[in-house]
Amino acid sequence: MPIDPLIGSGSVRSRRERISTREALRWHDSGFVFETADWRSEETELEWAADYHLFILTNYGSTRVTQVRGAGQLAFEGRDKPGALSFVPAGVDRRCSYKSADLNYSALWLKPDLLKEWYLPLPPDRLTINGHDPVIAAIMVALRDETLSGEIPDLAYVEQAARMMMHRLSRLDRQSRPDAGRLSRRVLSAVDDYIRSHIGRNISLSDLSLVTGIPVDTFARRFKATTGYTPYAWILEMRVRCLTERLCEKNVDLGHLSMELGFSSQSHMTNTFRRIRGVTPSRYRRQFLSDS
């Protein structure tokens, strides 16, 4: 029978394939699925996508040839070997070709929503194929051993294992990138969108951490490294930019603007604007109106 992945959709074409001792565990409504199996195939072509993140570990055995493409790009070409570790992000289409496969693998599927609940960093948005990491591999082996022992691991055990794996993966990904320790444009855009839509409220560092899915301390450090601003200073900067635009309107009361834009008082607004722009809001308005 073909080795159809447990989650997602696509197509599988195999020749002389055999699967044995396939064990799969699901925890009801938990967002986790774990499986381990022996797999042999002379040749297999797989095209697949799923809305779950996926870890795969080759426990033992190998392939003669493995080729994997993701998002139209060649991600790996070589051989599967013992200890080879792969990560497939949710939603990424992968096209895989295997020849002379004879191996045992383990796989852990998990819902992306779990990362938001755990306040973990965003995972890599690219395929990681046949990499090596002893920490993640050891966790996967422990899950496999628990599964083969005949006793279903507790959900809390599996959840903690998945947390550690995702945290480790994100850390390794940051270290491997030339812009390690910095935030992507996608994350910065999400921060700006949140600030604009909540400009009149008290925006906390925890709010921005929740929006990005990055722990508070990590977010604050990486935001400063990327923008040169602390998160609080950037919120004030955006409030001043919004105030600068509104001062071009003739009949808007300054006290009303201070409340609308989230300043603690009109005097706080005036002092902040003068510190950043070099003039008070009233003077800026008079200059603008006289020039226009």
C-alpha cells in the first residue's frame, strides 16, 4: 500500500512498496499526531501539502536517492541517513522523490495555532530537509520509544516535547540566518497594523508579543535591534506621526486629539511632540496653516 501521510492531501505513486509496524497516535482535539513505521520502496513520488507543521526523523536505514522540492525550489538532493531530521512548515507544498528506500521513520504533526497559545516564536517559513540536531532527534526518539512500549504517552508529555522541539527549531533557524536576531518585514508590518488599529488604547509590550507570537523579552530585544527603537518609543513615534497628520485639520481640539491618540494627557502629548518634532503641537499647526 502507498505511504500516504496521515494529514493533508495530494498524490502518492509508488512501486514495490511495503509498510510494516506502522503505529499512529492521536490525542483527541489536541492538535498532535505522532507516527512511526518501517518503510521500503523501490521508487516513490509524493506531492503533498498539509495545514499542520511536520517533523520527520529517520531512525535507521537509508535511501539511495532522495530529492525534495518546496515552493518550486530544490530543498535537498542526496540520501536519507540515520539521524536525518526534516521540518515541513504548514501550508508548504512539497514534491518528493525516493529511490531504494529501506528505513524506519518517526513523524510528529502539530497545529500552527498551538504556537500562539504557547507564545512561541514564529517557526521557519522554509523547508529544512535532512538536517541534524541531537536535541530534537533525542526528543523524537523518546516519543517513538514511548509509543512502541505499548503505553500511550500523556498529552502533557507530548505537549512539552513539542514545545521544546519548536523552540529549538526557531533558535537554530535564527542562528543560521544572516539577519539572526532581527524581525522580518512580515512581523514589523503586523506590529504597525496593530498599533494603528489600537492607537487610542494603552498598548503594552505583552500585546505586541501576543500579536507576533514571540516571547516578550525576545521581541523587545529583536525589535530594538531591527528598528533602533524600543517598542514603547516606537508607539510614541507612531502617535506623533498620527498627530502630525491630524494637526493639518483646522477645527480639531488638541485635548480631543490627546485622548483619541492614546496620550495620557494633553501635557504629555505636548511634551512628547516637542521632544520629537522640536516644536509644540500648537506652534506646528500655526506654521502649517500659515504656509498653506
